[in-house]
Amino acid sequence: MKKTSTHIKEKLQQVSTATIATCLFKRGLKNQFIQGVTSLGSSKNTMVGEAFTLRYIPAREDLNPIEVFKDKKHPQRVAVENCPDGSVLVIDSRNNARAASAGSILVTRLMKKGAAGIVTDGGFRDSGEIAELPFPSYHKRPSAPTNLTLHQAIDINVPIGCGDVAVFPGDFVVGDADGVMVIPVNIAEEVADECLQMTHYENFVLEKVNKGYPIIGLYPLTDEKWINEFKAWKEAGGK
Amino acid sequence: MKKTSTHIKEKLQQVSTATIATCLFKRGLKNQFIQGVTSLGSSKNTMVGEAFTLRYIPAREDLNPIEVFKDKKHPQRVAVENCPDGSVLVIDSRNNARAASAGSILVTRLMKKGAAGIVTDGGFRDSGEIAELPFPSYHKRPSAPTNLTLHQAIDINVPIGCGDVAVFPGDFVVGDADGVMVIPVNIAEEVADECLQMTHYENFVLEKVNKGYPIIGLYPLTDEKWINEFKAWKEAGGK
Amino acid sequence: MKKTSTHIKEKLQQVSTATIATCLFKRGLKNQFIQGVTSLGSSKNTMVGEAFTLRYIPAREDLNPIEVFKDKKHPQRVAVENCPDGSVLVIDSRNNARAASAGSILVTRLMKKGAAGIVTDGGFRDSGEIAELPFPSYHKRPSAPTNLTLHQAIDINVPIGCGDVAVFPGDFVVGDADGVMVIPVNIAEEVADECLQMTHYENFVLEKVNKGYPIIGLYPLTDEKWINEFKAWKEAGGK
Amino acid sequence: MKKTSTHIKEKLQQVSTATIATCLFKRGLKNQFIQGVTSLGSSKNTMVGEAFTLRYIPAREDLNPIEVFKDKKHPQRVAVENCPDGSVLVIDSRNNARAASAGSILVTRLMKKGAAGIVTDGGFRDSGEIAELPFPSYHKRPSAPTNLTLHQAIDINVPIGCGDVAVFPGDFVVGDADGVMVIPVNIAEEVADECLQMTHYENFVLEKVNKGYPIIGLYPLTDEKWINEFKAWKEAGGK
Amino acid sequence: MKKTSTHIKEKLQQVSTATIATCLFKRGLKNQFIQGVTSLGSSKNTMVGEAFTLRYIPAREDLNPIEVFKDKKHPQRVAVENCPDGSVLVIDSRNNARAASAGSILVTRLMKKGAAGIVTDGGFRDSGEIAELPFPSYHKRPSAPTNLTLHQAIDINVPIGCGDVAVFPGDFVVGDADGVMVIPVNIAEEVADECLQMTHYENFVLEKVNKGYPIIGLYPLTDEKWINEFKAWKEAGGK
Amino acid sequence: MKKTSTHIKEKLQQVSTATIATCLFKRGLKNQFIQGVTSLGSSKNTMVGEAFTLRYIPAREDLNPIEVFKDKKHPQRVAVENCPDGSVLVIDSRNNARAASAGSILVTRLMKKGAAGIVTDGGFRDSGEIAELPFPSYHKRPSAPTNLTLHQAIDINVPIGCGDVAVFPGDFVVGDADGVMVIPVNIAEEVADECLQMTHYENFVLEKVNKGYPIIGLYPLTDEKWINEFKAWKEAGGK
């Protein structure tokens, strides 16, 4: 399993969220793009990891004084410490960025522990510092207020909604400049394989378009001429 | 406990959500009004009951074909059948009314079972029929599409967010023409008592205002004259 | 064709938008409910008719002085005069109710001409008067400003978006208290037939639920006992 | 002046907000409709009065404990007591209905004092009771939380924004089932006169449309035949 | 005409969208700024071209399987291939960025064909790659899902709405760091001329302000002293 | 006072908006973060200054022709000229960025006069040029249309709302990559002192987290070991 996971990740690292979206669309999954989140940093690396989730509900004032963090069992802190190696911490902040989901200390800790990234449909504080970490992070917009202002961490690793997408623990989460896609774990391997093939084809098309060829017949591949050229291109080692 | 619950409910039945909101505001709880929901019917009765919760996440297409309802364990149906007598079913629909949270058959069943009401921060289908039931129901707006279109029922009786309010199982839920307030269970009795007193005072004020008196000194009660009159009014049986 | 259309309409008159939504969901059509519109009147009659469409774009000030209405070819007025008997005028107002889509004079004219109803994803002016007409009308909210303020009528009877739904001329449009569903013309007959059957079943279920039976096994129909009872009920003339 | 004001009001009482909107549109004023507010009651009477304004800013917690109302100078209470006879209290709630702008006691007091109505681009609490007062009131939606939760009353009778409209003290404010229009005081008389004429014409058109005539040439009045008929209709006392 | 077009474009290349907005404001056109779109790249060059339009409606699932692109007449692909040299492809995506309007292959093709830019009130996929093309592109935010998920291309080169602006084929479209302005073709030449003059004046003002002078009397130019200085500055070749 | 102000500013310069937000949260102030604004430039310097405010209401067309700027008393221009040295101009644009709050000429003038920054809950025009000024500026998004299109400057240095925060003249305004916090003037000194201490502690934590230590017991500081280490770290000159 671990080995499979590594293979899947290696493939997903080479494909884009747009390609994954098309691949899932063909399977009838049209709602796997986390809406409205954007990458904080400017890294070109693709984020790939299994989802480890954290659920927030609205904060009730009496339950969320600053002292709650002294509780060593506070779910936000526990989630950070327990997020497995290679996983992406995905936070359900109810699409609300009016208070932070987390700040630079927690995100740094997550990075140090070996997580693959962090995603919230809310916002991060210390966003300037987070943006400079060599660690993929996605949010809606910066937000200085402490999470206790509006969010109470309540559950770890249960199915959640994030940016209007269902995220189940273990789903594969992929992020690039477009944003973040969620791939159901049961089809992750076949999706990774198909996306890799699609990516080779897209590279071929882009090469041709950059040479000035029109897209009709080439994209999608319907003209005999282009079908043959693509075949030859691949045989010549194109990808 | 059951007896206490009954006493609390009898008192809450006589007070308004506005009075409860002020009472909770004084205790530092400023975010207990479920935002954006409205009553479907035109009944004048106040809805009162303990919260029994249902959590929805976004629907993934492969997990939500029409056939899922054949599963006798489907959480939406189970929630309706298990909602205790005198409780209010509160649904976390992620503020999304683009598909229904439930329809008239489930709501009728809930009524028949003895529930006290139903609240969603999404929408109901068959809203015309639901509006005519002698049963309190609150939603954002009508919505014909089946819940499977956008919602997957995932958890029963866990803490949820509903209309931007934290709702814990067992909280007291009160609804009138303004909408729905949520009272933490641990302070419900004192809140009910205080609200009843506040209501008597408000009735006194309204009586005076309707007679043409100005509000300053009367509302709030700061003038000696009005303090004495209110005392006399209460002694004369006013409430 | 005309005859078919009449038959379809008679059937659709007896079913709800919620039932239609489920029927279309089963066929993979999940986005046929016009989002956010509500009925102005309080009539209990179901609106049914073929879509006749009108498309608005944003109004450019120099092209939309009050004088444009003197042009006998102005598309808004032409659309009203040309909307066929039994059709529903569906207006693409770009989900914008900050200015009116039409007012009581045009809506009255439409009614007099024999149209079946009017739907806009904007708002109507003179909404109090329109609400009292014996004519189904659906909008987002009342809006006093003349349509020229924000809308320019540009096209008649082309495919449009209305409330985030694709509406093609000739589609069947059905409205009730929940709002408005759009049925592709090519499947309208089979949908009408299936919905009528579903409605009979739902009536059976509601009858049983009102008698106090639980929904599991009954809704959907999975228990042998209920399957037989339903069969008997239908044979006894139930519908 | 007072006399003029009375004359203007008598005329405005007979016209609709839609007619006023068209009249102002012709003068280049395209943004005088208070967006998104709706009448609480079901009265058919038109609200007419001069604007008396109240400005809210966001509530800072330390400045807005419940005790502030004990201050006899609190601007919200002072505004209610000082709103002149025949005026409409217009509140700038920053389009925010998450807490109340006012409740039934203040609205009742305003009615008793002789005000002509109340408008907020927020919400009212005790909305069920306010709806039953013989007093025009307009808001976005009901809202139970006390205004102190989110609003601090800061200024009385200054220029404000309400529902995205500039409202200057003394402007004429007219409300009906469509919502609320604001007429600059300096053109109020001519607008009232023109609207009355327009209303007569619209009544004529509606009479004809109800008899089955098409609108082209009639609405607007471009056909010789209709021009003459309208002249005759007026001479015969039509209005 | 072609020559005129070239002259207009040369002038517009030297002016800002802010200057154009003020110039159109003076002519009563207050709604020509495409709301909410932002440049993907970091190029400092101003985009200028005539509008070539593409209209999307909501995607109905049965009409938008992945196979539709095999149709060589698919309007999205045809629009890209037919967009004339020097034109800007402007897409009406109904302000909806939840699925892509286009991706890097189509945008690259458009660039190769000699188009002047692309604008959508939705989002692009492959946004990282598009941002690096030497080609002006404007959207709301990145969006990985294929356009078929939510958009069906339906019309080419008809009047559309884009970001709440009316866009007619042939209008001049100008984009810079602020966003995108649309200039009606019939006044494009005079607007270009006037904007160039305004730009010279603004450059003069900025020069003075950078030297520490106050703006009153200088901006706008009402002081005799500044009027004379500006005259001298222009005579000395300032612009 | 002036001296105090300088001391406060020196301290606030060294702390983040996130730290200030937590410090204010502890004092019960949960709503001091200006929602939805972002820095235009990429400067790493923290903006600090006292609030000098400008209030906009919606623009009525007859009161806002381009000529109004010729009035040397126009509040927008006067506000810029009168904004004191070291102050931040904070503009209440009613959260509306559909027209500009100001452009590069005014912002440059403000910088030249010695202001500390500018904040609007609307948008700036000439945003590309403003972004390159060595001057902190915060807005929602770029906006080319002149402010007269939608905004009328009406009041200088009164209490306002900005991004849903109450801003009183003289409040301390602090901006960094997360956005902008507002500190009530009466607690500014103690907040600055406390934030400086909090920052030292956060630096200590980050140093430890970067060395690989877990956060529990360290953040917040509850473990004896870490309490002692922190004490030693400070004694050794850590900050």
C-alpha cells in the first residue's frame, strides 16, 4: 500500500490539476476542485499527499477563551502533531476567512514533521512568513485574527467539506498554481496513470500549437494526420 | 432532568428570540442567532426543543446515486427516525440552499414522531406542503432538487455549524417570527428565568409606549418614577 | 406535436417541481432548478408551458434612454407580443434584480395574450399588482427601477441562462411553491409520465406517514409488505 | 414650505415607486431605489415622508455594553424621540442584517410620535409584532440580536447611504410593495406632479391592456389613435 | 478604417484605463469597467484590441460530455480559430469562475494567431502557464475544471455582458494593471485623442506633486499660475 | 503625547498584525481586523500611524459631475491635504470597489506630505503605479472608474466603518502582509508593550520549532522545561 501510494504520488507530481479535473470529469466527478483557494508561495512544485482532515465549527465565546490552547488535547494542536508524513492537512473552515485557520508556527511545525502541505477554505495569519516557507500552503486570503475568534476545532480526520468539495481522509490531494484537486482514493492509481498519458498528449499539442498549427483536428485528436504524428512523437520518446 | 427540561420549555415558550438574544448578549454570547433562516408557516406558536443534529458534507457523485436511500442505515432517514420526542432536528447544510435538505414526507414523519421542529441552513422541497403542516420549520428558501444533488448526510448528533452558529446536541433551540436562537444547555434554565422577567418588563414598556409615553427613562428603566410604576404594575399582577 | 404538448402539460400540471427534480436527477440532469426565484402570487396552480426566451445584457447609457421604447421593434415589447399561447416567457436578467425585468403592464398583456407565465432571474416592478393577477410569475425580489437602468433587451428566443440553468426555447417550464424547473423538450414526455407515477407513490407514502408509519422500508419502497400494500392501493384506485 | 410639503405628500401618496423611478431616470438619477429592502406589513398604503437619518458604524465591544442605553443621550433613542412628525426614520446599517437595527418598542414609539415610517438596510427584531403595526416599515430580513451586537449609533440627521442610495436629510422617501425610493428635496414637487400625470396615463394603458389591446403604439404612446383616445379619456375625467 | 483602427490603438496604448474611465464618465458612460477581473501576467504593456466575443450559457450535462470537442464546429474552438488579428477575445462566463473559461493550449493558439489578448469574467485553467505567456490575459481567478463542467459555448461575436459591462463586437478593449475598460467603437477615436491629452496633463501634475506641490488648484487645473505653467510645460515639449 | 505616540509607533513597527489581533482578542476586542483588504506593494515594512478618516456615501449623479473637483473645498482633496504627518488616511468606501477611492496622484501627494499610509475598503485606480510607490497602501482590488461614479466624499475625520471595523480618528492603524489592524487609542500603549513581549516569545517558539521540537507544551508555554528555557533565552538576550 505504502509502495502504491509512493508510485501514485510520483505520477501525480508530474500532472496538473487541470488535467486531473478533466480526467475526473470523464468519470462523472465534476465537483472535486476546492473553490476559491490560492497558493501563498510562488513555488513551482506540485503539492501531492493524502488528506488528513480537521473540522472547525463556529466558535462559541465561552468555549474559546485564549486559555483553551493550554489543553494539550486541543484538536487544532493535536491535528498538527498527528498529521502523518506525506499527508496534506485539509481544514474545513466553512469557507470563512474572517479569522485565521492557523499561523506560521503551526505551519512550520507541520513542515518540519514531514507533512506534504496544508489547505484551508479560510485564511492563514502570518501569511507573509508562510509564503516564504518551502512548503505548499493554500487558503482564501490572509487573516490576522486568531482562529478562536470564529473557529472551534472539533474533529480530526472525519469526512469534511472544504471549498465546497467532499474530502474523505486518505483522498489524494494535488495542488498547483490553479488550486487544489481532490481524488477519491479508490481511483487514485488509475487517475494518476491516465493523467500521465493525457499530459504527454497535451505536451505534444502545446509543442505543435507553439509551432503555429491550428487546434482543430489536433485538440482533441481527431485528424488522421495528427493521430499518426502523435504516435510517432511518442515512439521517438516524446512525453 | 426531564422535568427541568419541561419547565425550561414552558418558560421559553413565552419569550421571544429577541429577548433571548439580549439575555445571551449580556453573558458575552453574541453569535447564537442562526443567520438567514425564516419560518415556512405562519403559525404564531414559538418553537422550543433540544437540538438533535444532522451533518451534511458536499455530495460526491459516485457516493450519492438515488439508490443510496435503499440503505436502511442512510443517516438522513435514520436521523429522522431517531430524533427524540420534543427535540428539534437541526441540519448543517453549509448555508447551501441550492439543493434541498429534506422534503415534506420526512418533515411529516418528524412531526408524527413528536419532534418539536426542524431547522436547516439550506432549503426544503415541497415547501408549500411543509408550510401548511402544524409543525415549526425554518430554512433559507425553497429548493426543489433532491438533497443527493449537493448534500451527503454523514453524521448524526455531533456538534455542527448552522447558519454560522455553533449547535451542540442538547442545546435549547427557540424559533419565532424573527428566526432561531440557540441556548447552551448549561445556562438554559437561568436564561429562561431571566427572559421571562425581561418579557414582563417589555410588556410593561409596550403598554406605556402605546399610551404615548416617551422611551427615555422608561426603556431602559432609569427614571425613579417608572421604576416605581413598574413595581406597582407587577404587584398588580402585570406580566 | 401540439397534441403531445397538451398531454404533457396535463400531466405536468399534476406533479411537483421536487418530483421533477428527482426524475431528472436519475437521468443525470442535476442543474435544472432555476436558483433563487420565488412566486409573486399565492395561487396554488402549477405553472406549465414551453419556454420562450428573452436575453438581456447590461444597459449602456447612450443606447438606453427612455425614448427607445418608442421603437416598435424594441425586443422587450416584441417578446411580450410574440410570446406564443401557452408559453412561459423566461428572461435572462443575469441574476440581477437591481433594476426591473418588466412591470405590471407588460405582465398583464402577456396574461391577456394567453401566455402560461413569466420567469426572470431579476425582479419585477409593480410587484404588488402582479402578485394579484391570476397569472404565474416568478422573480428574485421586487425592483422599482425601469429595466433600462441596467438591462438592454438584445435577443428573442435564443438559448439563455436563467438562475444558473440552461434554458432552450421549447423546453418545458414548470413552477410551483418551490420555484421553477426546466425539462429538456426531448425527454419531456417520458419525464411527465414517470413523474405522474412517482407522484402516486409519494401520495401513498404520505398517506401512510400521516397514519404514523415509519419511513424506513416504505420510502423508498424496499419492504415486501409495503410493496404489496402499494400494489393493492393502486389497484384500489389510489393515486 | 410646510404647505408645499403637504401638497407633495398628497400627490406622492397616489403614485408608485416604479413610476417615481422612471421619472427620476429621465432626469439622470438612476440610483434612488433602496436595494434589497422589503415591507414587513401587508398594508396597501403608500409610505411618504421626509428623511430623518441615523448612522450606524460597526460596534466596538468596549463601547457597546448593554449599559449604554442608560445614557439618555444615546443616539438611537434620541433619534427615535426627535424624528419629526411626518418624517421617515432612515437608518444606515451598512447593509448588515446580522444584528437588529431596532425592535418593536422603538418602532411603536416612532409610530405614536407621528412619524411616517421607518427604513433600514439592516433588519428589525420583534418583526412579527412590527408587521402587525399600522405603520410602514422596511428592512432586509428579521434579525433577533440587539443592535449593540454589531451596530453603534453615531450620528443623527447627516447624509447617509442606505441600501446603496445616498439619503440626505429632508429628501422625500416613498415606499410601496416594490420597496423604497428616495427623491431629492429640490425636485420633489416637480417629480410629484409629473408622476401623477404618468400614473393617469398608466391607468389608461392598463385599462386598455385589460381589454385585450396590444401594447405597441399604446405603451409608450406613439400611435395617433391612442394619443387621441387618451386625450378623450382624460377629458372624460379619467385618471 | 483599418488605418484608423491602427491610429486609435497606438494612442490607447499610451493611456491608462483610469484615464479612459474618466473620459467616458464625462460622456455619461459610467459602467464600462469590467468588474472583478485581474491580469494573470506581470507584463507592463497595455492590451488594446477590438472585441471579438464568445457567449457561454450554463452547461446541461447531456449536451456537454467530453466528446463534444470532437465536433470541429464547437463554438469555443471556432471562436479561437476565428478571432481576428489584433482583436481581444472577450468571453461572457456569467461571472462564474467555478469552472474554466479556457486553458493554456487555447490561449497559446490565440496568441500565435495574432490576437491582442483574452478576457473572461470567469477563470482560466493552467493559469501558471498562461501567466508566463507574453500575451495579455484577464480573469477572475484560476479554475482547474474543464469549461464543460459549467459552461456551454453557444454564440460567437454577439453582444454580451462581461463583468457587468455591455460588450459589442468591435468595441475597443483596453487592459492594464487596474483591469479592463470597454470603449464604444463609435467614440473610440475621440476618446483616444482626449485621453492622450489628459495623460499629458496628468504627467505634468505628477511631476509637480513629486516635487512637493499641493494638489489644490493644480488638480484639477484651476489656478492661473498652474494653467500658465502647464502651457509652458507643453510648449517645452512636455507630455 | 507626541513623544508617547512615537514610542508606541516604534514598538508597533516590530510586531505583526496577527500578534496584535491575539492581544486585542484577550481584551475582548474581536473585530479590529479590516476584512478583505490587501497590500498593493511588496514592501516588507510595517505600516503604523494614527487614523485620519474620510467618509464616502453613494454618489448621486446631479451632485457628482466631474466639475465638483474644481471646488477647492472638495472633501476628498481637502482630506489628502489635511492628513497629518505620520497619520494613515482610512477611507470608508462602504466595502465597494466598483469605483475607485483614489488614484496615484492623490496617493503620491499623501506620501509627499508625510502620511504613513492609506487604507480603503474600496479600490484604487492607477494601482500599478501606487504599488511601486515606497508608501503602504491597502485596498480590496484595483478599480479604474473615478470615485465620482459611485462615491461622494462627505465627512472628514469622523468615526467610520472600514472593512466592517469601527475606526475612530486617532486610533492606531497597523498594516503588514496579513492586512490591517485597528487599535483603540486608549489602550495603544499597553497593547504595543504586550505585543512586543509576545513577539519575543513567538520568536523563541519559532526558533525551537525550526529545530524540530513539537509545539505541545511549548506553544502555549505550559511545560516547566520550556518555561525555564525561555527564561534563559531571554536572559541571554533573545528577542
